[in-house]
Amino acid sequence: MAEPIRMLHFADLHVGMENYGKIDPLTGTSSRVRDFLDRLDELIEYALEHEADLAVFAGDAFKSRDPNPTQQREFAQRIKRLADAMPTLLLVGNHDMPGMPTKASSMDIFQALDVPGVLVGRTPGGQVVETRKGKVYLAWMPYPMRNRLLSGEDHRGKSIEELEVALRQKVESILGDLAKDASRHDMPRVLVGHQSVAKAKYGSERTVMLGDDVAVQVSAIADPDWDYVALGHIHRHQSVHGDRYPPVVYSGSLERIDFAEEKQAKGFCWVKLARQGTTWEFVPVAARPFHTVKINVRKRKDPTQAVLAAVKEAPVEDAVVRVIVQLRSDQQVALREREIENALSQAASVSIVREVEIDARVRLKDLAAEELTPLELVEQYFQARDETAERIQALKVKAEELLRDPG
């Protein structure tokens, strides 16, 4: 039996994300940009050390469609390291793709310069790729932009729902054609795509997504003619085809975007390709940890001291830390944020979120307003103001008169 072809599958790098970062005075770049580049370096070192034969990047190199020159340079330097050692596919994702079809994508420079070892998947296609372990049929499906796939007069005037159905049908038709082409080649076959698949679990990409998003059915992409389907676009690593063949896998992103991804493992997929016998594993990377400390101080005398005690044992070193403090409105002045930030000096970044209890809820003692009569609401209100029982009774009598005769 031929030795399997070792393939690296990664996606959703998003170079340019700067949230929770600090500017490095030596380089002028955000510490968070460095985090994303460090993860790419980690991946490349793994690929070189384990002698990968093929690398596929399933889209979204940058945060935006117009990355700055520094970001482009840093990404290009690293991709060249990969391409010098193995054939490398760069698929165009929605963050890489310009809004107008005539404009160049952020990946097109590799194609324009004909960089050795680099393939750019800007439009659907496929070809045989020669690796040091043998041939692979490699096909790709970039992010399905509606204005590219449904530009004909036939779709003019259609509703959004009709356009979504038409786009899904178009994508599934293209996927079917790619699988048909793959079936003609007696070798391992890989499909690389940047899109949503129905029933996949989303992460924070919902907040950074660009363009319209239409999910295809798993059955449309898990064609038995493939030996591995490498997906990007969804940041949560997952296999959407279970243990069935072929594997249909989102590698997930290499670095956390925000706290929606706090609990998610980050990494890439290491694939051993063989016709009808592919195996794969997820390889985690040392992504920047995110950690939330949540504390309710509404019954505490000194909210600051309560928070300091809570963060004392938290794993905050080099982490992006979020402190959520639940407090009463009258406690806000007593919450000394500078002291809390100083206590978290070992963290990479600190944000303090105040969840202030609404006064009305305090007055109602957690009772729903709709469950109380107008007079009961009046009574609760004046009790919260510490009025005497005699005065409350007198006020209730006056309120009852007003309710009977509001004029």
C-alpha cells in the first residue's frame, strides 16, 4: 500500500484583528496581530517538522478585504515558507473577496506574481497536484458571493428568499460538477471550501461575517467521490459528517476572536490522505487564553474588595480577562476599577463590565410588575423609600382616589 500523503488543513486566520490588543512601540503593530501571526508560525513549524506534503488554507487570511501593506507582507512571508516546502492552496474567503467582481482579492498578488508552489482558488475549479508522495486531485470552492454567481437577468426582481434558494441550488450544482470531475481521477481527492454547511455550530464569526451567507446541505458536500472535505468560514472546529466517510471538517480558526470563543480549542487538522482510506486528527495550538471572572457583589459592603478576592486565584497570566461585576446602582461609586486593573497586571488585557441592577427590580423584590395591582405597585415603591406604615397607608388612600377619578 502506498504511503499516505500528509496534508495540512487550516483556515480563518483573520490577520488584522486588534481587539483586546496593545500597540507594540517597537513594531507599531497590535499585540493581537502578533498573536495571530504567532499561531501561523506555530502551524508552519509543525508542518515542516512533520514533513507535510501538501497545505490547504480554506480562506479568510485577513480581517478585512483591504489589509494594510504590513499585514500583507507578514502573511506573504509565512506562506512562502510553506510553498517552498510543499504545494500550497490559498482559497479566497469572504473576508478576502472584494465586493465588486472586477476588483482584485487580497490573494490575487500570489497569482499575479506566479509564486512557485502557490495555487489561488478565486473561482471554483480543480486540478491534479503533484506532491513528493504522489498525486492528489485538489478541487476548491471559494466563498459563494451572490453578485458573482447570480448576476444574470434571470434573477432580477426576485425576492430575498427566492435569491437564497437560487444561490443554494447554484452552489450545490457547482459542488456536484466538481465531484464528477474528481471521480475521473484514480488518486486521493480533496475538496476545499469556504462556506456554511447546514447544522454546523457557529462561533463569533457571526459578528465578523461579511456578505450574505447561505448554508448548503451536508449531503451536497459529503460526496463519496471525495476522500476529505476541508472547510473554512466557521471558527469552531468540528466534523459535520460525524464518523462517516468522507470526513467533512471545519479546522476552525487558529486564534480566538472574542469571548464567544473563550471555551473553544483552536488549531488545525493533520490529514493522512489515501484513496478511500483517509484519516485525520485535530492539532491544538497555543492560542491566547480568554478568561471570564463573574461575581455578584450586590450584597457586599465593599464591592471592590469582593472583586479583588474573586480574581486573586483566577488564571489570568498572559490571558485576555473580562471581569463581569453584578452590582446595585448605588454601589457604582464604590467600585474602584483602577485597583482591580492593578491586581490583574499579569493579564494581557483587562476589561471590566458592570451589570447594574435596575432600581425598579429592587423595589419590586424580584416580583414581575405585571403580576401586581396598581395599588400594590404604589405600596412596593414607598416601602423601598422607607416611608412609615402610616404614611404609606395615607398615600395608598390618595392613590386609590386618583385611580377612581383620574380627572
